[in-house]
Amino acid sequence: MVLLPLAVLTVLTSLLGVMYLDYVIDPEKNLHDFPIALVNQDVGDVIGQGDQQKQVNFGDQIAAALAKGVPADKVDLRVIGISEAEQQMQSGKVYGSIVIPSDFSKRLGILGIGSVVPGDIQRPIITLQTNPRTGAFGTQIMLRVGNQALTEVNKQVGTQLTEQVNANLTPPPGGPPAPQLSGAARVAIADPVKVVVQQYHPLPDGTGQGLSAFFYALLLLLSGMVGAMVIHTMIDAQLGFVPTEYGPWYVHYPPTPISRFHTLLIKWGVMLITANVVSAVFLIVGNALDMPIDHPLQLFLFSALAMIAVGFTCLSTLAAIGSAGLLVNLILFIVLGLPSSGGTVPIEATPKYFAWLANFEPMHQVFLGVRSILYFDGNASAGLSRGVWMSVLGLGIGLVLGLVITKYYDLKGLERTNRAAA
């Protein structure tokens, strides 16, 4: 009565402590394979005069410096074109992009000339685009990584530009004295690049800065799991397999002569109806709270599918191993599922074993599907396709498990009777 509950709770809470603290304590240390797009549109320019003219492309130099400067074990820097970068931003495959414009070399050359020749000049620009639809935490990591890399590159470009300007200021033998470089000009060319931070496709109001998809997915998972447990308990009570107790009121109906298989079919039927009703309720609540839902039918269907898959699997687990199924469901869907979902802290900023869990953990699949519908216009490549097929796979596993185990128990004559009372 004492040791068994103590042992179970000790193991469960230890697992909770490891899973929930390990994934959030040090995201910078855990960073790995964090995808960022690098787009170099610079067409280059011709600098110098007369015989000293030469073709340069500072964009290529910066792209090479970035590729060399960012830690390869932490950042997956993808050097791609602008069209592909936009596609990956629109499908949530990258957390942001660094864009070098087509006139970068031209502007940098003008800046060098303008430091000694009067006139209005503009600093060359590099755009640091964030993808807020991948989540607020991912955006912060993108900004931190991007700013650190571009600050170092800016120093290198400034040093190179200063050397070039100083070389051009050296007068030929016997020629007129060269113009002097002012202190302000030296400061300007030492820090030549202006980094512009820009949100790509900003989120509308009512999205919780990218957290609404995570909490909506959490609602679906909890509804499927808790709903299964409630259905399991209440139907067993009505069939007389467990007592019913509300406050001082207690009743234990006589056991109903029904097979395990048919009992599970009843529970599945109730779960099927419940999932569709709850899916509609969540839509109504979301609309009442002014949560942006551009594809209500898509969200309704996916939500119902996800809850049915989770609910059926939970009910099958309970039918297979009884009360111990409560702990198994809790560990599978909540303890392991929440930290590996990627809904708050990106998977790429958690220990690597979370990425392994995310391959099959239901919470991650449901989150990807909901996020695709709410933030990425229902784009199949943004996670909806994976969410649907993984939900169907989970539903299939639940169905097979329930059918096989209950049929086996029935064939073996393992009826649900109180043998101690008999």
C-alpha cells in the first residue's frame, strides 16, 4: 500500500523532471541543425579607374564568410535562391533568412568613394528576415544567431574597405597631395553595412505571438487522452465493472454480460461522437475569442481526426493492460509528448534525443498539423500532410491493438469478473 505507489510516483516524477527541465534549461548549448536560409542576390560591380578597374562581388565574400563563421554543428545554413527561400519560409522549413541585395557591391563601392568625395551616400543593406510563424522562441534564436554572425562579417568588411580606401588615398610620386580621410568617414567605413531586421509574413493579432497553435494542439491531445479515460471509467461503471461514487453516493451495478471486444466497440463509438462535438466546440470558442481561423473546416476535420486517433489508442491501451494504461497514456502523450512537440522551444534547440522522439510522438505531429492550418494557410508541406498521415497511422495502430488484444482475451475466456468475490 505504501511502497508501490511511492516507487511509481518516484519514477514518474523523475522522468518528468528530466524531460521538462532538460529541454528548456540551456537552448543555446543544445542548438543543433537550426535551419537558416542565406540568399545572395549581389550581381557585383566594377571598382577602380583606368587600368585599376576590376570586377568585385562583395556579396560572394560575405556569403563565404557567413558559411565559414557560423558553427556548422549548430546552424544549418542553406545557401539558396530567393524563390526557394520564400518557399521554405512559407512552409516553416527555416526560421529565417539572411538576404544580400543585388546592389550590395555597388553601394559598398559608392560608400568607399563617398568617404573622400562630397555627396550623399547610403550604407549597403543586408536584410535579416525572421519567420514569426515558427514561434517566438525560434525568432529570438534567429535574431541572436544572425546578429552575431553579421556583426563579425561587418567588422571584416569594414577592415577590408578601410584598407582599400587608404590605398586609393596614397598619392603618386610627385603628384598632388591626396585628400585626408575625416574621423567621421573612418567610423562610417569601419562599420559599413546596415542590418535591417524584417518580419516575413507577420502574425496577426490573436495568435499569442505564435503560441496559439501549440495550445490548440495541446487541447486536442488532452481532450483525446482525458476523454478516453473519462469514457473508459464511466462506461465501465454503467456496465457494472467498477463502482460509481459521487460524494457520499455510491452504487455498484451488477456486471453486464458483454465481451471485452464489444465493450471496446462501445467506447470507440462514444469517442468518435465526442471528438466531433469537441472539435466543433473548440472552433466556437476560438471564434468567440477572436482567434484568427482562416480554414475552419480544415481545422475541424483535422482536430476530430487527431482526437479520434489519440482517444482510440488510449482506449485500446486501457483495454490491453487495465489501470496501468493510465500511466502509459500519461507518459506517452504528455510526459514525452510536450517537450518534444516543438511548440514552445524549437526541436533544434533541445537535446538531440527530443528530435528522435519528435519522429513519432503524437504531440509533435498534431502541433505541425494545427500550425500549418492556422499559420501557413493549410500548406501540406508545412506539416499538415505529416500530421494527417501520422494521425491515420496512430489510429490504425490503436485499432489493431484494441481489436487483437480484446479478441484474444475473449477467445481465452478472460472475462471481466471479480474472481475474488466469486
